[in-house]
Amino acid sequence: MQLKIALLKQQHTEILSAVAELTKLFVGSFEEAGPQLGTARTTLARLIATHLRTEEEELHVPLRARGLTAQIPAFSDIAAETRDLRLAYSAHIGDWHARTVPANWSGYTASARQLHAALERLIKREEEEIYPAAQRLLSEPHQGSAALKR
């Protein structure tokens, strides 16, 4: 499990790096940022999608399979926060497209900054409240397999 937590944290680092790269573009005008904006947004979306799949497969599925999610006090709260952020991100992508971004650059950058701040808070919570507990719980012998061996 240690390597999987390390992978999830590495993905977080990559996501935060992509957020920083995208945010650097907000300093200038749309005309200055435009040529790199699509690539930066696509990169961030790809990294987030990859991370969500990895987190589901490597962390959430094993925790649910062993009935351990309830033993992590923040699990359901962070799961709800993740769901809400995914919905907000989808709405953001729908609202801010090729026509609306150049028409309201300051509105787009303000919206993106809000999402980025929420993403950074979520990442911090996962790393502080979910990952250590999951590491401990999934490292313990599985009770179901011990019962079968008797």
C-alpha cells in the first residue's frame, strides 16, 4: 500500500504543478495567455481524471471492499466534497469555453482561482485525513481472510 499512497501523492504534486502553470497565465491578458491556455487546461483536466481513476481503484475500492470507510471519520465528508468539486469543475468547463473566456477574462480567472483554491484544500485534506488512515487500515491483516483460514 505504501507505493500506492506515494503514487497518489505524486499525482497530487503533478496536479498542483499544473494548477500553478495555469495560474501563471492569469497574470497577463487573454491575448497573451490564449496560445497556451487550451493546453494548460487540458493538461490539468487529464491529470485530475487520471488521479480520480487511480484513487478509486487503489484506495476507495479496497477500503469499501473491506468495509473500512466508516473507520475514517472524514471519509464521507471528503467524498462529498470531491463529488461537489467535480460538479463545480464540470460546470466551470461548460461555462468557460472558447467564446466566453476571451469575452470575460477576469470572470474566467476569478472562477478558475476559486476552483483551484478548493482543489488545493481538498488535496490537503486527503493527504492529512484520508491517506494516513487508509495506509494504516489497509496494512492491517484482513479479518475476512483470517476467519477463512481457521
